[in-house]
Amino acid sequence: MKKAVITTLALSLLALAPAFAQGTSTSTTTTAKKKTTATTTASTSTLSPADRKFFTDASQGGMLEVELGKIAAAKGSNPDVKTFGQRMVDDHSKANDQLKDLAAKKDVKLLGKLSPAKQKMVDKYNKLSGAAFDSSYMSHMVTDHKEDVAEFKKEAKNGKDADLKSWAGTTLPTLEDHLKMAQETNSKLHARKK
């Protein structure tokens, strides 16, 4: 009787062996797929956190410059402010396009619209007009471009991604020129008030 039970048990195990083997194979395949997916994700995420932050900040800042420049070109009461605003639209649109192309190449997803904080700034400037707009806008442009120049210098010097570092370095002279123009225009506006 013991022989019959052992034989039945052995035959049952043999009958189930293919099912166990298939389950193990599926488990192994699933594990292999997970490892491949993790490797693929890691390989597309080669940018340092600082470079990723620079991508996002430069994109948001560039879009803001374009939007505020459009407002300045349309609503500025001073011809120098209008000219400066149009220059912001032209130069930052070009830089934004270059950055978008680089982001696509690096598989970096950028927001296609302004963050809520940046949009609030656009809304604020849309409500201003005349000399109040000119003065506030140009003061903001001086402050903003000082920050931009500092950030782009930092990325051009310390960036880990060679392409992003190069883009920052080639864009920097334009930003330095914007800063100089903003300071000159702002000085002229404040000289007229006196």
C-alpha cells in the first residue's frame, strides 16, 4: 500500500513538473523584463539633477522672457522699452527653440506652458501700463538678467552634460548683452523721472 501511495505521489509530481517549470520560466522572464526596463530607464536618465534643474529653469525663464517681451513691445510707452521687449521675444524664442531641440535629444520633458508662479507675473504685467509698466518691467529685467547670467555662467563652467554646458556657454553672451541693454534702458527711465 505504501508503494502505491508513493508511486501515485511520484506520478502526480511528474505530471505537475511542466506546470512548475513554466511558472518558473515566466517568473524568470518577468524578472529579466524588469531588469531590462530598469536599465533602459537609467540609460535615458543620465543627466545630473543640477543639469535637469537647469533645463527646467532655463525653459521656464525663456518662456517668461518671451511673454513679458510681447507685453513690453505692445504696451511699453517708451520706445526703448518697446525695442527691448521685441529683442527679448526674438532672442529668447530662438534660444527656447534650441533648448527644446536639445531636451528632445536628451529625452527631457519640458513643460509646454508657464508655471503658475510665472503666469502670475505675466498677469501682473498685463495689468500695468504707461510709465508704471516701463519702470517695473525694466527693473525686473535688470534683476532677472543678473540672475540668468549667474546661472548660465555656473552651468557653462560646472555642467555635467557637454551639450547643455555648450548651449549655456553659447547663449551666455546674448544674456550679458540683454543685461547691459536692460541696465542702460532702466537708467534712462529713471534719469527722466528726476
